[in-house]
Amino acid sequence: MSKSRNNALEFSSVGSQILGDGDSSTITSFGAIQVINDTVLATMTSSNVDTSLQVLTGATLPAGTIIYGQFSGVSLTSGLVALHKV
């Protein structure tokens, strides 16, 4: 029996990038955005998030929020996030 892809992801073994106020990602493939402090996203690029990304950009995302997907870029207006590589 094989594991599903979601069960097999081990974010901590691949690494993360931490972004703060005004930062942009330097990694081009990550599977989760974990909000550490309340955050406002300036931009976000994803190939599989089923919503208009404009709904998420500019809105305040509360600490504790985790957004899963296939991301290739993000930049912050304010806040603190961890981008978990895949």
C-alpha cells in the first residue's frame, strides 16, 4: 500500500525559507506558506490554489494560517511567514 503524496511530504527534511516585512521568496518551489505573525501578502504565484489569488493578496492572514499548494513565488507587505520547500 502506497502513501498519498500529502502524507509523504516531509517539509522539515527539505528546508524552509523565512520571510519578513517586504521580503520576497528566493526559492521557486514550495508546498506550504505558514503564517507566523499576522501577514499581508503583496503577491503570490501558485499553479493549483483554487481561488483568485487576488482574494488572498492584500488581506490580513492571521498567525497560525497554513496555505497548502504548489507555489513558485511570494512577497510580503508585512508580517512573518515560513515557506516550506518540496
